[in-house]
Amino acid sequence: MTYLDTGLWADVRELPGALGATLDAADGVAEAAALLRDGGVERIVATGNGAAYYVAHALWLAALEGEPGGPPIVAVPCGVVVRDRFRWEPGDAVLAVSSSGEFRDVVEIAQRGGRPCVAITAAADSSLAAAATATVLQHVAGQRAVTHTQALAGAYACGLAVWAAVTGDRGLAALLATAPDAADAAVAGAEAWATGLGDLHLPQAAVVAGGGTAWAAALELALMLKEIARIPAEGVETREGSTSAMFGLDRGHLMVSLDPPGDPLGEEALRLCAAAGATTLRLPGAAADARLAPITTLPAAAALAAELALAGGHDVDKPTWTEAYYQTARSAT
């Protein structure tokens, strides 16, 4: 059995089509953008958990690289936002991300009310959608594995579509229109690249590094290595990869770079981590514009995590932690 035989890879193969359907529908994008463009909105608190939080994180990073305009975005894990001591500011709006629309903390944040809330979800009848002021719907063609692939890419695309509409950034809108084709190429590229993974030894720990918006993609691959392959992993920004993150690296460890060939900081991180004794690997799928990196690096990330999981004897599609996760994560309403 290889990663090609898993439900996870079947999900990945459907990702470009699901992404295209999401972007073509643009369901709720105009309404959400109008809400966030309102002069009363002075800050957007983007939140979620796990992969959904990485969507918020990526959107914040993408906003830093695009055209000016729109309120500032801050990306905060929902476990911080849900606490009573989180300091809300006048003019705050919430951008809440949850594919199921039932993640407990995200739903509670939306239900508290008192401020505008935009939901990004795949479930129109979910608790989150019911509590939100406006809902942007993404299309998920299928989810055979517990790990999100289509949901992550679609949610991020929804966030970018809303942000392009809020700021009037035509360049971002044009870039986003290329995402389905870029994802299709990334799936094919990942399958070609993954043929060489059989020579990779199962690492004891891993560091994943990416610059700009690829930092969020690095967080996601680190999560996949933990949740699928059960390998302790850390996702970091590239400069951190060549400084603090490499301090604990040694033989038997893995460092994965998401930066394109020739990127000076990426090359430096690879060199220094190799010198520390780690096996180094460059993930394919680095986009010419790093704002697409969370989408274009996702197929190879899934292939890598799945192959390492199989090498370790783990169930790629339903890890042992699945039931415990759902018991603590899902909303009771």
C-alpha cells in the first residue's frame, strides 16, 4: 500500500475541482465583503483551530503582501479569542473559520454576538452559519480522511476572495483565479516527486520552514506530520528555521523547506539544518506568488505525511486520536 491508495489522496485528487467550484460560486463573498468594508469595522479578528487557524494565519500574511486597504487583520487561535480576558476593541469584526461549522470554541465566539461575524464554512446548516452575520460557503467534494485538504484550500480561497473584494485588489483576484489550475499542476507534481520518498528514513522529529505566506503552509505540514505520521514536528518561518528551530536538530531528524529554489533565506536554512545533522528536503509546489503556497504545497505535504505514516504503521485516514478529538472539539448545539 502507498499513499496513492489512501482516502487522503483521493481527497487531494479532487481538490482542484472542489476549489474551482468554490471560486465559481463565490457564495456569500459579496455580502461578507460589504460587511467588512463597512466604515464601522476597524479590525478583523480572524480565528479558527488547527488547519482552520492556519487559514486565518495565511490570510493575515497575504494581507501584509497585497494592496493596502481594508481594516487590519489579526489572526488569533480560537482558544485565545474564546477566553473572557481577550480584549475586544470597538469596531472589531470576527472572521470565523470552521469547515464543519461545529468547532466548539468558534461557534461560541460567533454566538456571543455584539459584533459582526463572517463565517467561512462548508456547512450552510451548521451552528456557526446560524450564528454568523454573513456566511461564505466553500465546496467540499468529499472527505474520506479525517485530515482536511479540500476544506483547507477552499477556506483559504474564500478568505482571499473576500479580502480581494474588501480591498479592491484586482491583482489578488486575478491570482486567485489561477488557483484551481495551479492546484491541478501541484497534484501532478506531487505524484511525480513522491516516487522518491521510498528512500527517506522515518524521522524521529521534523521542522518545516516557509517564508511569507508559506509560513502558514509550514504550520499545516507540521500538523500533518503530527496528526497523520505521529512525528513530533514544528512549523516555522524560514528565518526561524535557520536560527532557533535548528537548535534541536540532529541525525535522524528531518527538515523540510517550502521555499522555492534560489531563495536566499531558504537556501541558508537548508544548509544550516543539514550541517546540524538533519536530513533536508525541499517540498515541490512553491508558487511564483507565495500567497498561493498554502494551496500549491498542500498535495506534496499530504503525500509526504501519508508515506511516513504508512512507514510507521499508522492509519492515514483515521488516526487513533480521532474519537478523542471529536469529543472535545465539536459543539454540543
